Amino acid sequence: MGPKIFSFTRGETTYSLRLFPIGGYCAMEGEDEESENPRAFNNIKIWKRMIIIVAGAFMNIVLGLILMFVSLFSQDVLPSTQVAEFGLGSYSSVSGLQPGDQIVCFNGYDVNTYTDFGFALYLLKATDIDGGELNVYKETCAKALFDYAQDTINQLGDKGTKDLASSMTAMIQDAQIAIGKCESKDDANKVFCACCDDLTKLAGLDPLKEYPEIKTEDSVQRYRCDVTVLRDGKKILLKDVDLAMDTDENGKAKLAVDFRVYALEKNFGTVITESFKQTVSVVRMVWGGLAGFVTGTFSLKEMTGPVGIAATLTEAASKSMETGGFGSAVSSIVYVMMVITINLGIVNMLPFPALDGGRFLMLLIEALFHKPVPRKVEKIINAVGLVLLMILIAFIAVKDVWQLFNGGFHIG
């Protein structure tokens, strides 16, 4: 954009390279000025102009769909939303979820793909709850079983074989399911003590004279939510399901998913199907993000521009290279590009001056009142909108640079 550096004409189209690499545009005759040419933009029917305006955003979505296919096709597995198994010390397993549950709604957000589930998790916030609740007591029992098993393996030293650890894991997972079904603290404690006895016996140690203490607190933090699942063909609402908590490098609480999901069978058909479903999920995610800025769920601190995007791409590639190699890094980069592309298409259709959505709104007004908005008024509105966008871009760029030199960008 900006002052022209050079240009050339081929046919009826002039191509130009301009000074500022902050965007691009396709300007048609009659779009920003009056023209008597019957083929000019201002002289064709309104519905045709509307199609032209939305075509760019539509192609962004189409390109996003193609990039989604490339990303999914290069992945080793396609995750589903059906619970397969729980980790040791799992909070969710003792507060409602069961193996085989298909998550269809998470805290009010409909879940059709793993992308939906990931966004719903991102929206979840930790809250303070009563430490004397039955759910909290059962979660403490599950965590204590995990800690006791670890202490037992450490006590055995070289005698603690992989087979023993595997058997203990299966035993604790069964106990967690049993604890989850308990309707009182006494029942949960009985299952806990019985599992401790079984773990001790399995390890070949002397019977316990005293069981590990189940510590309680007046108030605890939990990532708590309501989850609707499909179980045995029926939808069931699970109230107050808790997810495990972890801490970041600064010691602050963060969410940790304490269960694994089944993988979908990967073939050309499922990749195609998932590409469409996941693209819809990303569109919903972008809309949810935009709504979050309006409602105050997100702030401008969480918005990023070209600097932040470059940093995010670099970190995504670096992490993927470490864990999955070159192919995984490429897949991560393509995925981020896909999200950016879809995001661009949706944002461009917002009814804001200087964006395609603002132009579409002008056409809608013209269609309703059978009279176009005066060209002079339209130019003023678009100019004001462009200035506001430039101010926002400058603010975000400064914020991104500051963040880059003060801790950088981190991918969850």
C-alpha cells in the first residue's frame, strides 16, 4: 500500500508494487470513483457487487480449508473427542467422566471436533471452591494413590520393574473409576485404603500399619465445568467436572488435561471429513475470539500482529521439531497459517469502515433504501476507518515488540 514504486499494465489490469508492505488491494474501476463505463463496479447490479465484495473472504475460507487438509494429512493421528483412558491422579475420572464418553458440549460450548474442545478448554478459568466437597475429597484420594505408588516404586529401587509399574497403573485407574462412583467420603476412603493394600501387596512389601493421610483444605482452586457426554447412546449432563491442575514456570496454576482421547481411523475419507469439520471449528473459534473482545473475556494484550505471528510461527516450528521432527514442524506452520488465513477472511467481513464488511454494509443500505450512500460520505467514513485501523496496527506492533523483548510469546 502507499506510494507507487513501479507498475506495469497487462490487458485491462495495472499491477503495482507500493512502498508499505502492510497489506494489498484489488481496486476496480468505479469502486472508489464514479465511472460511465457500463462494466464499471458502480454500474453493475447490487447483487453482483455483493458477490464481488464477499469473494475475497470466501476464498480465504477456501484456502484455509486446503491448508487444513494439508495439515491433517501430514499428521500421524487424528484425535477424536471420545475419552479413552485417564492419567494417574486424574480429577476428571473421579468427578464424572468415564472411559468411552463422547464429549458433545463443554461448559456451554458445543464440541464437534478436538479443535472445539481445545478452544473450550482455553476459555475455562480457575475458581475457588469449598475444600470440604465430596468431589475434592475424591480427587485428593486419586492424587494420593498416585503419590503412594510413586513412593513405593522409589522405595523398591532397581526392583521396581516396568511390568510392576504397568500393573500398578492399571490398578490405580480401576480404583479411580470406583472412587468416582462413591457417594460418600467414607466409601471413597475405603476404596482408597483397599487400593493402597493391593499396591503394597503387589510390590511385595509388608502390610501397611498406617495409610497415607488425605489432607483437606478450607478452600481450593479448580478448573470446574459442566460437560455433556454421549454415553451408551444417551446424552448425559455431568455437573461440576474438575480437570487436573498444574503450575507454570512462574508457579501460577494452569490447566492440565488429565485424560487421553481415541484416535480416529486415518484414511482419505476421514481426512476430507475432518478438514471440513475442523475448518468450521476454526471459524467458530475466530468468532468466539472476536466475541470475547467485545464481552471482555479477552483483552488487547491477547491480540497480536505480524511481529507476534512471526514469533508464534517460530516457536510452533521449534517445539514441533523437538517433539516430532521436520514433518511435525511443517504441519504446525501450515496449521498456524490456516488459522491466520481464516481469521483474515472473517475479520475482513466485519461491518467496519475500510474493510470489505464495511463496503458490504454500504451496499446493503443501498439495497434497502434504493439509493447509494453519497460517494463523499462513503470516502470520509472509509478514511476515518482506515486511520483507526492504522492506529490499532501501530499499537499492536509496539505491544508485540515490547512483549518479544520481555518474555516472548508462549504457546500453550
